[in-house]
Amino acid sequence: MKTSKKIFFFFLLIPSALVISQAYFTEYGNLTNVVVEFLNNSKSFLYISSYSLDKEEIINEILKLSNSGVDVKVILENPCPELGNLVKIDYEKSLHHAKFIVNDSGILFGSANFTESGLETGFNDFIIFNDYVEQFKNLFLSLWENGKITSCFPFLVVGYDDVEKKILELLYNAKKRIYLSIFAFTNEKIFALLKYKESKGLDIKIITDSWFFNSRLNRVPIRNLKIIERPMLHHKFMIVDDKVVLGSANFTLNGLNKNFEIVYITEEYLENYLDIFDFLWGF
């Protein structure tokens, strides 16, 4: 079931520039062409980070850009033989799980792998910004050249920032509501804090994937829990009062402490993510 297509623009005023961003959701349709169009804006460089990438249209666009002289580099957790030496595979024990693209025009960042499930058949989201190029470019090149994680402010990077602590602080200070829509949820600290906040009268709702059945948290009674088995619920967002937390990190021990993940906390997009949450709650 798909809802009618909507497009959202945000204009963020900062002292030196106008930051334009746009939110996309697979609930409103296929996002493959959006990614291909973003890739096509690459003029001198194109750097891609993802857990997996196998969508034919995206592979073809990457190869075309590389053949035209664009500096293309890709870091993945899973191999993509079609891209040959354009790819470095992460062989660390922790997962290379952050999903972003950075080029001359901006960044694309969110929960979606560049696969059929990520962009078409599963439930995912991403944001395109016309800014933050230098932050993501520097982070990517540090990983590519030295295998080191660096800052990407104002984004939070697992392995550099204490992301779990930041999220726990945000939850502890919540006043009215906490809504989660997340693929994997096994973090017991977060779960315990949600139960505590619910006991204080906050509106707590959790939407997660059938993966939750394998978690020992599944044995604990939860009032407002919805499991979506099909299609894959792959979002990683949370609404805390009037803030949105989004990105690549699942709420697991590894997702918030060990993997390479990126998280963004913002007051933008609130109504858009509330709309998506309401749609999924009634799905």
C-alpha cells in the first residue's frame, strides 16, 4: 500500500548560506530515480558509503560518471563486483553501516541502502541537503585513506561521538511523546527508559520489524507496539517531543556504540515524519 506522493522542502537560514533540504520516503513511491538524478549532479567527485549497493540503474550511473572522469570512490560492507576497483570493502568486525552519498551538489543521507529493498520495496527515508559537503567529504576521505572516523558536525558519528549517551539524554528530557520507527530494537537501556517515561504519562509508541521477535525484549509486555512483517520496515527514526532523530543506526548495542553509523537530530521535518509514523501505525 502506497500513499500519494508528497515532496517536502526546508530552507534553513544560517549566517553564511541558505541550506535547502528535501525529505523523501519510499511510502510515497520508488526512490531509485531520485538517487540517479542526485548522482548525475556529480561534476568532479562522487563518494558513496553504504552497507550494500546492487541496484542496476545506480551501478550504471556510477560507471558512466567514472568513465567521464569524475573521481568515484565507494566504501561498502558487502561486495559489489560490477564496480571493480572503485570499491573498498570494510573488513572490520563492526559493520560499515552508514548510508550517504556526497558530491559537488550536496549530500544524500538516511536509512536506505542502494538496493531494491532500500529504494523500492522496503520502508525507508533519506534527506538531500545542498550543504555539508566538506564535512561528509572529509569524513569519507579519512575512512578511505586512513581507516579513521572523524567528526561530521552537526551530524553525530558512532565511533567519534557518544551517540548512545546523546539519545538517552534526549529521551530522559522528553516531556510529551516518544515515537520509534526502527528496524532493529534491542538496546535495553533505551527500552528501560521508555518504560520509565511511559510510567510518567508520556505517549510512547514503537513500530518495528519482525526482527523484534528474536529479541529478548519481546518477552517483556509492551502496550503500544506494532510489528510490521511485510514489507521490510527499515526506517531508523524517532520522534521525541518536537525533534526528529534519523539516520542509519539501529537501536542496538552495536548500532549505537560500535558500527560506523551517522545520526542527525533536528527540529525540521517534524510534520513529515509524524505523517509517516501515523501511516505506519495504521498500516
